[in-house]
Amino acid sequence: MCSIERNSNDGIHSSSGYFSSIFVNNTVIKGHTGSIGIYSYRWYASSYTENITIINSELSNNRLQSVYMYCYYCYYSVLTIINTTFESNFDRSSVEVYHSGEVSISIIGNSFHNCRGNYPVIGLSKVGHQSDLKVFDNTFRNSYAVVSVNGPDSIMPINIQGNVFMNNTQVSSNSKTSLITISNARLNFTRNTVQSCLMYSLVDIKDGVEHIFSQNKFIDNLLTPCYIKVESIFNRTHAISASYNFWGDTDTDTIKSKICDFFVDSRAALVTVEQFYIDITMLSTLNISNAFEFIQQSDENVYIVEGIFDSSVPLLFPEDSILLLNRSILIAENGDVQISKASFNFSQDRGIRSYGKLEITYSELQGRDLKWTGLHIYEKGLNLQNVTLRDVEMCIEVLESCDVNIDSITVWNTDNFLVADEFIGELDIYFRNSNITVNNEMLKVEFRKSNSIVIRDDSSIFSSVTFISENTFHQGIDCVKIDVHNSDLNLTISDNLFVENVGSTAVLNLLQPNVNVPPILLLGNIFQNNLNTILLFRSPNMFIFHNIFENPNGTFNIKINSAAQYQNEIVNASLNFWGTTDVKEIGQKIYDKNYDDTLMDVLFRPYLGSRNFSDIQNEEPPFISSTGDVGGRVNGELTLTVDRSPYTVTANIEVGEFDTLTLDPGVTLLFNKDFGINVVGTLIVNGSSEMPVMMLESVYGEAWRGIDIDTAEVELNLESLTSLTDIMELPNELKALLVTMKLDGKEPDWKFTTSSDQVSVQSTWIKAREPDTTSRKPEPALKSKNKPPFTRRLNTNRYAQLMVTKTAVVPAAEQQQTTEARVDHNTQT
């Protein structure tokens, strides 16, 4: 017999970094008011085994833990406590283990009395994989929380068998203390007796569904609200097993009320209790069912509804009914529930989970006390029409691919309207004529794989500003489509991650047609390794900044799909990182007015030079790049010479008001698709019969844009007047004039200038160029796009009134004779 008593520090303290073995037998360790009874401390012991054995001993009246095994980085340890008494320990746990490695704990045949510290009697935290805990044949009396386990994963076995838990209470009436709390572990709770305990719950399951309750006796615990409290997330295919127990009562409604699972909180997992023992002898059983119940009350219009509805026969509630949901409803896959003109009153945390068909019309759904949890919807979707939802945490939770149709609903006093967390599938939401007011986020969707969301709206009112945020869209197709009409949707798309998606139309498609509606704010999103078109929109009411576009194989980061009324609008897309600092490359992946003059302009400068938001750059791209490609602003006087020809045009050539661009004889411009020349200043094209200037598409069949002229001076020496009318957007009257000037065998050397009020053409005849039989392409078309009459950059009425004051047809013999045709816009045709 050994006694270690009343030390101001630990009774036994071991802190060796090597192998350690502690064996305590027939020993009293008590009264250590300063610290711990038995303290084994290891910081780093990755290759050593620790073994602590305590048998036939007493540990009592210790201020902190009676037994504390701590190892921050360890390999393997064994703790065995047998036939030992723990009594009147306070402040900390009687047995506490913090161990990063594998640990095997056996607590067998012990007595724990009056252990009323602020921590559970037995506490395990941060134990390693393949650890296990056995608590067999112990007695726990007059204590607070008894066992708390925070395991490494859901498969760590916790076996609590053959124990007696008696007269244990919670710390205070408001503490919500549980007798046993299990997290990240798998519980096997069998052959235990739980008697006269007053707790918030007897067993609290934090997660997982692979738990078993069997052959237990729950006696005189009626003041405890929940015998089994489930916080595990609802699982469609698995439930916690709790059959063959004696619950201290034979009334099935009382037994159901003590099992706080899905039916008490519609977010939680199910507990199945198919049979139960009717008395303490545990010899006879009765069946228990969670089948759907529809119980009419004394008031003929009031019904209590609860349970699982699995009939294919439609469930039609009487009109003008008042439905009380004291327990949640589960609609099975073949269930068909249609509710019209009813009033739902939900108890706190109750809700409806539907695998089947659910349609609610002309009804009101509200919380009776505090907030209910909402409608949890699977593949068969949801139809709501003329419905009011109020006093709810989350109106709709979508868990699988489905359609949600929302028509003329009113929502208020709710935190979220629609949530799809870690969603896998496709979601189509249609709003019409609805008024939705939420306290937090109206819609929150987190996609994980192969997913898309389509949101359509017609004349709805939304109060929420944050709409789609902090979601992940991964390996999807057309991830988000917003289609709103006549709505006040105040839309913010922020802090989302779009990765490896394929836009058949666009990864993010925003069809917001009206300039009157609130703007769409695109902020802080990451678009990475997506294909085809990334962002497609048609309204100028957009603000796009602090986003990251890193899509090297994408076709366009931004593409405008707007109507003609927006062609003079500008969209601000500055301060984004485009995956490059090459301004031309950035511009090539923005499909706007530079590609199609009926579209809006997108302003992307200044831009970010990296993912760092303070790395702001605003460089003007050089007209001639390091690779010899051309495009962008001319910026002064510039001549393209034949020695560096051909030039590939990779962006629109912009000849500004004070710029002059000269093309020397023999220069060839190869235009990428949809690019051309915009002339506000002076363009001089010095072609000759020997060395013509050629303007061609870079890829055969992919038409370039042509030459647009706005208050400009253009001097051209071309070999084909027909080619001129093909590549330049001229009024039909002027085209006819130029054609009449083409004589047999000869074509003019001519000068063409325009101003705001007149057009003049001067011609000098030269010998016609012989056909080029060595051309790489047969008669290439310089421009092959069907466009409306000259509308871009020139006022639409500029050539509305055109009169040719002089037209000359000059005989072939009259060389060097000049013919001038002048068009005066102030004179009617």
C-alpha cells in the first residue's frame, strides 16, 4: 500500500522524451491542490511507446486532472485504468488524454463519484488515427458531464458498455450539458443503465451516422429533454440505429419526443427505433413507427401533421386548414404532396424534407414560436405559388439537381432565402412577381463539380444585396445564368471560384437587359482555367473590378451581347488581373466594340499587373509589338514599310485625330478576325501597279472588319476601285460615282477626303494593273461581313442628302486629266 498525498505540485510527474512505463498499484494519490495526480508529459517521442497502468488505486481531491496523458508528437501509447476510485476531483477532468499519435485506452471496472469539475470526467481530444476507447463496467455517480470524445475521424471506435450512470446532473439549468458527447468517432453504446439523470441530453452525437444504441435501460430520466440528441447532418441512405432499448415508458409519443433527431430538427440525421422493450426485464417488445400522421383536433380545421409520407396517392389537405407541425415531415421519393389554401405553423427547428413532389399554393408558412428550418428539396423540385414564408432560418435548401419555381411569393423575417451548400448538380430557379426580404444572403450556392445554376426573374422585388458569394464552381458547364426582367434585383457576385468550367454559352451569363435596374457588381472572383467564353452580359449597368481572369485557353474573358441601344455605352472593367500584362492580349480576349461596332466599349485600363491589388498598371501598348504584329493607337506619324511586311493586325488600328498612318508600296496587312482600321486622322495608302498594298484576312474565310472613316483624310493609290468599295464603308451614292469613274483598261490614281459637310474625290488615270496569277488565294475578298449602311462613327444623316455636283467620264487618250466630284450635304439630291 502506497500513499502520495497533499503535495503542492503533481503526485507523479514523468516528462522523459524516451520510452516510459508507469505502473501504479494499490496506491492512494490525493489532495494535490496545486496540480495533477499523475502527469505524463511528452513533447516529441515519435519512435517510443508509452505505457501507463493504474489498478486497485484511489485518486481523489486533486485540483486539476487526476490522470493527464499529454503528447504533442508521439507514436503509440497505452493507458489502462482498472478497479480504481476517482472521487471529488474538481476543476478539470478525472482522466484526460491529449495525444497526437495512436493511443489505446481501457477504463474498466472503476468508480467515479462526485467529479464535478468544469470538464467531463473522461476527456479525449486530438487523438491519432487507429486509436480506440473502451469504457466498460464503470459506475458514474453524482457528476456532471461524464465522457467527451473528439476523435480523429468517424471510424474511431468508442465502446461504452455495461456502465451505470446515476444521479448525474448538468452544471446549471442553462448550461446545456450532455452526459456523453461524441464527435469524429463511432459510438457503440450497449448494455448501459442510465438512471435519474438530469441533463440537457444524455448522449449528444455531433456527427456521423454509424452509431449503435442497443440493450440499454433509460430509467427515470423524464426531466431530460433528449435521451439521444443528433447533430449529425441528415443522411439520405443511413440512419442511427436505436432499436431494442428500454426507454422507461411504453407510450410511443413519449419515446419519440425523447429522441431528438430529424423529427425535432429537420437538418439532423434520422434515428430508427423499430422495436423497443416494454419493461425493465427486457423480455417483450413493441413496434414503433414514424409513419405519416394526420390528426384532426377538436377544432375541425386544425390538424397535427408529422412523420414520413411515402404514398404515391396525392395527399390533398382540406382547404383553409391550420396545420401544426410539432415534428418534421419527410416526403419519400414516391410521395406526392399538394397543399392549397392552408396555414402552416412550425415549431422551432421543424421543417419539410422532400424527395418527392411538393407543391404549395395560396398558403402561409410561419414559425409558431421561434424560427423553423425551411423546405429541404431534392430532385423532384418545388413549386410555390401565392405563398408567404416567414419566421424561417432558411426558406429553401436545395440538395440535388432540380427546378424551383417561385411565383408571386412573399418572404420576410428570414436569414437566407435559398441555400445549396456543396451542391452537385444543376439548378434552375424561376422567380416571378415575388417580394423577397432577407436579413442575410438571399441566395448562397456552393458548387463542387459539374454544376450550373440558372436564375430567371420577372417583376420581383428583392431586398438582399449579396446574391451569389463564396461559392465554388468546378468542372461545370455554363455555371451561372441570371435572366431578370423588370426586376429590382440588386446583384453582387463576389468572392466565388470558377475553375475548369466549359462555357457552351458562357461560364457566367448575365442577361440583365434594362439600364433602369440596379447594377450588377462583380467583385473579387477568381476565374481560372476555364474554356470558351467566361463572362457574357448585355447591360451596361455593370461594375467589374478586383477579379482575377487566368484562362489561357479561354476564347474571351468578357463578351458583350447587347442590343443596339447600348452601343455608345461604356462598361468599367478596370483594376482586374487578366493573367497577363500584355495589353494587346488583354484586349483580344474582350469582345466589345473593337470587334463589333454595334456593341458597347469595355474599359479595362488601368489594370492589375498581378494578383496584388496594389500592382496597378496603365501602359499604352506599342503599335508595333516585339513580334512585328501591329494594332492599337498610331500615336503621331507612322509609316509601315515593305521590308517588314507582311504585318499581322492583332487589334484594331486606331488612327487618331492628330495621327497619320502611311502604308508604303508593297505593304501587306493580314487582319485577324473582326479587326479593322478606324480612321479619325489621316490614312495614306501608297499602292502602285507594281507594288500594290494588300489588305487581307489572316485566316482564309475569317472576315476582317474593314476601314471605318470618321471626319478623316484618306489618300489611297489602289489597283482596284471595286476593292475599295468592298473594304470601305461608303454611302451607296458615292460607290456608284466611283464605279462610273472606272474606264476600260484604265483605273484612277485618286485622293479621297471627307469632312463633316462634304466629300470630294480627285482622280488621275494610270495604266491598269494586270491580274495577279500568282496570288496565294484566288481573288480573296477584302471584306465579307454583312453590315447595315454606314452607321458607325459617322452621323447617320451625314450622307442622307448627297448630290454629285460634277461627274466626269474621261476618254482614255486624255492622260493626267483630273476629274473632281464634290458632295455638298447642304444641298438636297
